[in-house]
Amino acid sequence: MMPGIPQPAFYMFKCQQSAPPGMPKPSCVKQNDPESQQLFQHLAQTLMQKGIIATVQPIQTGCLNRCQQGPVMLVEPGHTMYVGLTKEKIERIIDEHIIGGNVVSEYVIDEAMWGEPISPAAVAR
């Protein structure tokens, strides 16, 4: 019998949306901001360097609809949305939230911009 592959303890969804130059809508990956272009790679490399890439799955995703607060990342489980990301913030999120078990509250999206989830059953036709 072949052993199963364990599921990750965390999924880190990093928005990789990039609006074309001249678009009024902000995006998480900006053409004129090299650091925003490197955040996903930095996330994955940091997880590898810390030896936890097997239990934490970084995922590139499209728009998470919180463009004004970008760059953004959603961490599951916990439904935690981190905003205004930098390389330093990602490192602290990994150390304190992913490894340490404590949400880095000062990087979490403001409740007024996030709110409670709406049940699909409540709006289904």
C-alpha cells in the first residue's frame, strides 16, 4: 500500500492580478513596482528556505476584489486577508501566523472592507 500525500496545513492565495498600464483600477502586481512583481516568488522561496513548503501551499490567484488594499493575500484556513504586502510583511506573516499560530493583526484588512461572508444559499435564485 502506497502512503498518501498529506494535505497542506495552510493555503496562501497571493493575488497576481496585473492591470495594463493606464487602467484606472489598481492591481496587486504593478508595472512600475518591481517589489510587487517579486512577492509571490519571495513567498515561495521563504517557505522553501524555512523547510515548510510541503505543509504550506502558495497559490497564485487572480483578483481577490480588494484592489485598493493591494497587494493582497488570503490565508486559509481562517479566511484571513492580508493587505499592503511587502517582502518584510510576508516574512513576518510566515513566522508569526503560519509557524507561530498568531494572526498578524496589523496587516489584516480592515473589517469595513472585508466583513462577514455571504452564504451562497442566501442569495441563490
